[in-house]
Amino acid sequence: MRVIVVGAGLCGLSAAKTLIQAGHQVTVFDKGRSPGGRMATRRIGPARLDHGAQFFTIRSDPFAALIQPHIDQGLVYEWCRGFSGGGDGFPRYAVHGGMNALAKALAGPLDVRCNSLVFAIRPAAAAAGSGASWDVALDDGTSMAADGLVVTCPLPQANSLLVTAGTELPPDLISTEYDRTITLLVTLDRPSAVGEPGGLQNPAEALSFVSDNQRKGISDLPALTVHADAEWSQAHWDDDPAATIRALVDLADDYVGEAAVLEAQIKKWRFATPRTIWPKRSWVAPDGAGLLVLAGDAFAGPRVEGAVMSGLAAAAAFGA
């Protein structure tokens, strides 16, 4: 089958990889400049900072099978076994070069087209003579025909794409809400006050995670990633960016320590964490002109592994 995957996060990439292994022809579209979604890494001068997912765990055999080759090659490494006291003994994994490097490795052999925003999905009737089930329209005015679709973007975006598809989503999917996250990225003139292993979960009011990217092992220079929690992010979402930076720098003062902030930026994640989870790992549209599957972290949990497992479930709907 000719399959189009919308979204090049780990869900979409794992689905595409599995579909190709099963013999399907697959194209992945993503609106971003790079594959990865929330597996995101940013350079600020010579510093490197993960500004989306900070780590992942491995709890299932299928996910372990996907990741193990990258551990063997030295791309993925064990960061620590917990962020408080002596830890809990369970490995947390990170990626040399930043989390986005894993997404790029998975995308390498695939036909992934970034800077390509899918604008609408139409049934075959709107693509007369194509012989396909679906017509996928891009915002540059081009389109591509497909026999099947895997849509992995956040559910509010997926719903807007499918308005023209003639497919009605279950009300619970349409109404899924997401928590927001505002992330502060700062480079420092000396090491931060964050001790080993370089990460703190829920360290203070209004903060959900603080990561020292140098101690973590991905940045040559001191640099902090500071995630505000959902409540703070919602309350300050529309604030002036400069005011938001100042407020987050103040909240992170104990972790900056004696260092001076050299540069500060923010990143806003509008669809950071789904508030409710669909009970199955994907949703397959009722029988129609062509196979349509929705997948993503709202189906199997917001962790990195959950997104991958949802991608594998989407591929399984095609017999892969």
C-alpha cells in the first residue's frame, strides 16, 4: 500500500519504519524543520539543550527491540537511575548529541519530508482518477495520493485535518485536552547549582523538571532546561516573552546558583501532555474507502515509550 504518515515524532517514525519493513511504500510529512516532535534539541551558541523530552525508560520488549541497536552503537546511553537520593534502580536513558539525534537516526532511511504542513485530508472522490483512497493536501498547493493514512499529530490538529475527510471521530477523542508547558533555556558562565546526575523532577513550586545539560552529558558548556508545570504554564501562556523569561529565571534562581545567565530563550509546547488517555493504543476509522488510523501519546500514554507503542499499533492495523 501507499501509506502517508502525518507527523515525524517517534510515533510516526516507528509506524513508518514498521510499515516499510512489511513492504509498504511510506512517506512521512512533518511541519517542523526536523523530525522528532518533542524529542527536541536546540543549540544556543556552543551549548546544546534538550528542550522537550528529557529522558526515557524502557519497560516493554518491543520498545527494547527498537532501542537496543542504538544502545549498541553508542547513540543511546544510560543517564541515571533516578533523580532523588539513591534513585530507584530503574535506568533513565538519554541520547548523545541530544534527544533529537535519536529521531534523526530513526528517520535516516525513511522518506521524511520536513517543512511540509498537511493542510487537509480528502477522500478519493476529491482526487478523481488517482485510484487511491485518500488525497493529502499540503499548504504549498501540492497533494499526494495514498491508500492508507496514519495521523499522529495532537488530536485537536488531527480533528481539524479530518474535517474534509468525511470521517467522524468519537466525541471523547475530539474533546481530549492537553496541558501546556513553557520551557526556559539558559546558558551560563559557570556550572549550575544542580548536582549529580543533573536532573531534578518537581524540584519546586511551579517547576516540573530542571536539567543541567552539561552534567547530563550532551552540552560542552553549562546550560539549563527548566520546565514550568502545567498550572504555571497555563496562567502565563499569553504573557510577554521577556516577562516570562524574567519570571522563570527568578523561579530557577536556586538552580542557577552563583552562575550568570549569558542567554535565555523560551519554548512553548501547546500540546505537551494529554489529560486523558484513549484506552487503546490507536484508533482505526470504521470501514470506508481507505484505512485511516490515529495514533500518538494520547493513545498509549505521554511517555516516549507510549508514543512508540502507539506507532507500532498503528502499523499493525495495516498487517505490519
